[in-house]
Amino acid sequence: MELHNLLKYLKLFERDTSLNVWHFALLSAILYLGYRQGQPKIIRVSRRKIMALSHIKTLPTYHKYFKELQVMGYIRYTPCYHPGYRSEVELLFKKTEDS
């Protein structure tokens, strides 16, 4: 993931007043992983890593806000149940009037 892609996503998130601090924490963790992996769109993730990076300590909080990001159209989550592989998160551009 390149810096200009990161800035596009952050600008999009900034405009959405329905996002709260927990959403931002999760999105920041996902973007960070994407940046480290060099992936602009589809990022390999683990719940443990996202929770650690976002400083979310409880499973109910993680699941609630992660699910809300899916419902709001920011991410598409593809779980992988194999212990040797990671699940994937696809970053989506939520359509707004300005974009």
C-alpha cells in the first residue's frame, strides 16, 4: 500500500460522522497491516493482530465494531478457518456524495 492510498482512505473516514473511535482504531490497524504487507486492497489479517494493534481488549467490542464496518461498506471480510492461513479483509471505498 502506498502513502497516497492511505491518505485516500483516511480522508474518506474523516468525512463520515457515523464512525467512532473504535471504528477508527480497527481501520487504522487494518491500514497499518496493509501498509506493512504492501497490499493496497486485500489484506491478510488475524483477529489477534487487529485487536493488539487497535488496543481493543474485549471480543464483544471487537466483533461489534468489526461487523459494523462491514455493514457500513468499509470492508469485506473473508474468513479462513485453516490454522495455517490468515483471513482476508478487502478495503472498499464507501460511496459518498463528495467522492
